[in-house]
Amino acid sequence: MPPLFSSPPDEALYTSADITDTIRKESVMEMEKVTEVVNTSCSESKRPLLIATNDDFNSYIHNNSIENFLFDCDGVLYRGTDAMPCASQTIQQLISRGKKVFFVTNNAASTRMELKTKLEKVLNCRGILKEDMMIGSAYVAGQYLKSCKLTKDSDNKTRVHVIGTAGLCSELQSAGFDISEGEIDALVIGLDNDFNYRKLCIATVLLQRNPDALLVATNLDAFDLVGFDARHLPGNGALVSAVEMASGRTAINVGKPSSTLSELIMDVYGLKAEETLMVGDRLDTDITFGNDSGMKSALVLTGCATSSDIASVMKDDESSQMIPSVIFPHVGYMFDDAAGDN
Amino acid sequence: MPPLFSSPPDEALYTSADITDTIRKESVMEMEKVTEVVNTSCSESKRPLLIATNDDFNSYIHNNSIENFLFDCDGVLYRGTDAMPCASQTIQQLISRGKKVFFVTNNAASTRMELKTKLEKVLNCRGILKEDMMIGSAYVAGQYLKSCKLTKDSDNKTRVHVIGTAGLCSELQSAGFDISEGEIDALVIGLDNDFNYRKLCIATVLLQRNPDALLVATNLDAFDLVGFDARHLPGNGALVSAVEMASGRTAINVGKPSSTLSELIMDVYGLKAEETLMVGDRLDTDITFGNDSGMKSALVLTGCATSSDIASVMKDDESSQMIPSVIFPHVGYMFDDAAGDN
């Protein structure tokens, strides 16, 4: 029996270049299956555009006047600490051409600064990324709470209890909130590897004490694909679901695909949705988010979504918000000087 | 600010008799509010019978030919380690009159033997209770899995992974199952005070490895009232909800109000539903369970349900399965030699 939590591959056996090459080949093979699924789909009106070459993508961007690019991170730009094929060149080219680029992730573990540092390292592109390109859901949770104008206590403090990482607490403190273990004005839930029954009890009791306290989820992802071997581990949605069940409350989601997030982005950065492309690997978060907010949506096949997921949303009338505008194998298809580099 | 988890009251200040007396008075006061709610309710056809005296209850039992009594435990027969008013006399009288008495609890922490020992101690009635009167949801989970006739492996073992207490594991072993941390044929979830993210990960990975493994919940209670001060703490439903969300699976509930449980009880003990009364303190589990299975249902006001809960189910057409057949303040109203002892 394989171990439940396997170790990363031996570095002597697999280099980052090997891994990137494997991802490149797998995503191109998955694209063949997607092509078959899409071409045999009954409803022509729903069919996404299939991007076969970098030139195809360039034409799509030109024809649709796309000026802004929102990128999901895990599964799109990198997996673990390995960059996706041509991810670095793609980002550098877009920025050098004056396009607006943002990194929009439901991962609430990191501050904006930490996310910037990771991207610079993994994409090997120091000096061109800025902190305000980073739209992590920890940062968004802080901005959302600020927008709610919660009542302050006699010490002029607004108190937030957190289930989540130090990075999430840090972003909330940067937004002006006090982290509290006692009386609260809001409870924020982000993925927490130290989540346990005691934390669940405390959250439930705090919400009972102040039924007016806001209950905010950084995201509702049911699971995350973690590590090189893409283990399927519980996401923040599972923790939120436990708190909701115990408290009888419903959380406000500030992550993808919520409209709270798209309104904040459009408002703060002055973007037009119709000139914006959301690039992601998940149908339920990234693609739904792009479609719901009136953006174009692009799916890559290097993360969660597979050809069979696409087949099932195309069959189901109620899932039409999960059908992407365009599909291509990996983010390198956006890099138009590739010259066969894919 | 009061502490999150308050200590039990000082024994020098509050004796068990004091606590029982407080419960008696509070439940009678709550009954006055219930009476007002029921009498001002618009829909006459739905009105439960309100039991005002022990004689009323005796007549009800006689008129409805009730032979079998299913008792929920926490909130009905005791709270913590304190017996409810006349709980002991009620149980002893029913048994001495030849009625069939069972204890049906969603608490999956104890084996049948442990539950019997607790009841004997709290109700001070050694020698009259038998193990087969104890229908705890740990025992039921084992019986349910047996009824599923799961395939055995080459070692002639059927492997069950457990989120829950030693008592739950013990009941599953008594039913013939191997407790496994690896390959599984079923995953059983009972309330686990040591629940944490790692346990959630393991459960998710095991369910992914064997998509045919049964997923069983001992109950889906959203919360439990715990201790003398009735703290509202997360129930097993919260843990099940986290596992369901992360795995994309739906658990089979073998606790109240599931029909799986009522079928098992009726079948094993040869009871007729129409001659059976389910006595409980929760509308969503006990009363729904009784009503759904064609029994009569009796609500006591010493546990979860309040007059405002009753008001809301009486207003809502979709909640009619939560309206009890009869309501009385506490279990002592079932003891017909009380002579004003209530």
C-alpha cells in the first residue's frame, strides 16, 4: 500500500525541468481529449474556443481587446515550487507590453508580500512584479471587512477572530483589525492545517455570543491539489462547512467565484470586465468567477479541471457558468514568441 | 467577559437536588410559553396535545395502546450527571408494568455496556436495565455495517476507518470489523473531540482510494448542549459536513432521524410503530424520527427545544414532521403515581 502522504520525488531523479516537461506533455495530451469532448458536444452555442497555437491566442486577445489579465496561481503558473511551461516568459511579455496583470488566488495563507516573493522566485522574474498586483484572499478579506465599516469598541478597535495562518492574521492587522480570542465583530476562516475540534468549539461559542458578528470565508474550495503528486486534500470549504453546520450561520465568501471579489477588483483597479481575461485551472472557482463578472475566461489543463469535468459541465444545463470562453493546454500558449517552444 | 468554557458549578453551592429542582421549575415555566404558542397557532389540525397532569399522560398511553417506549437520554433522562425529575421512577414503573423500554441515543461515544452503566448510576436503578435496551449510535453503526454484507479481503477481514472515540471503535470491533488506518471498506464518523485537519486529510485520501467504501455517520446533529450550563458545542454533523465537502461524498446517517435506524429497531425487536412512543427533547432528531417512522412522539422541555422552536415549526408548512404528538414539561409527567410530585 502506498503511504498516505508520499514524500516529494527524489531530486536526483526528477529535476524541475523534467517536471515542467511532464506537465507540458500531459496537458497537451489532455487537450486532445478536451477537443474530442468539445467537438462531440451536442450544444454548439456553448462550445468554448479551443486554442491550438500561440498565434490563435494572440488573435483572440486582439479580437476581444483584452487589456487586463487575472491569473490564478497554483495549477496555472506553478505546481508546488515548479513553474509551468513558459510561465515566466508569458508574465514578463504581458507586463512589458503594458498589459495590466494581477494574481488572484484563493490561497489565504500568504500576505501580498509573501505571494510576490514566491512568484518572483518560482517565475525567476525579480523587479517586475509589484505588491498591488497581488490579490490574495487574505488581503481581500481585510479589504472586505474594511468596506463593511464595523462598529468599533470603546478602545476604537474592531476585533476579528481568525481560523487560519499567521499570514491571514497579518493581512487583517495591516487592514487595521485587532486579532481577538474573545469578543468579536467578525470571524474569518481561511485554510488552517492546525484546525481542530477545539478551534471549532471556540468559533461556535464566539458566534453564539455575538449573532451580529460577520462570518467571512476567504474561499469555499472543497479541496486543493497539493504537491508534485497532486494529492487531493481538504480545502477551506470543508472547514467553513463545519463552522456553518455547528453555528447555523452562512459565511460570506470573499474568494473566487464571489461577486464581492470581482466588484472589489473592478472598483479598486478601475478595470472594465469586458477587457479582462481570467486565466485559471478550476471550473467551479476561476471560470465561474470570470463568467459571472462579465470577463472572458480561459482554462488551462495543468491543474484541477480535466476533460471529463468539461464533459460533465457541457452536459448539464445548470453548469453553463462553468464553461470557459477559451481552453488551451498550459499558460505558455499565451506567450506569442514561443516559435514552437510549447 | 465570561470564560469560553465555564467550570461546573461549585458543588457546595449547587447540589444535584437543587439542579433537578431548577430544571423542574424551568421546564414548567417553558410549558406555559408553549401552551400560549400552541393555543394561538393558526392551524388547528397540527396542534400537539398538551399534557398538563400525569393523569392526562396516563390516559393518552391507554387510549393509544402504547406498549413500547423509546427514550432519548441527554436532555430527557439526565443532563450531565444529574437525573431529570422523577426520571428514575418513570423508567422503573414502565419496566415493572411490562412495557418495553429502550434508550435510543445519537451519542456514539459509548458502548452499550457503558451506556447501561451510566444510566444505572444516574437513575440509581441497578439490576433492572439490560444491555439490549441500549440502542446507542455506535452499536447501530456496527449493526448497519453488518447488514451491508461488505466484501471481505483475503484475510477474511472487513476494514473500517474511524473518526470517533474508543467506544465507537469497540462497538465496531464487537460487530466483527477490523479498525484500519490504511485500506478501507467503510469509514465511520462519530463525534471526536480530537478531530483535526490531519484526520480530515486521512479520511479524504482513504475515500479517494476506495470510492466504493461506505461513508457512515453515527448522527448528523449540528450541535450538542453540553454540561450543566448547556453550552452549545459542535456536534457530529459538523465533522461529517467537513468530510462530505472535502470528499464530494454524502454520508449515510444511521442515527435519529434516519429510517435506517427505525427499520433496524422495529426489525430486531419486533415492535409495532403504532404502539411505540418516542420521547425526546429535539425536534430535528427525536420528534422527526418518531413521526417519520409512524410512532407517536413526545417532546419534553428539559433539553434543546424551546417554545420559540415550536412556534417556528408550527408556522412553517415544510416542518410539519417536527411537530410532536404530545408535549409535557419533563419526563416525570410520565410517572403516574406522582401525586403532585411534579
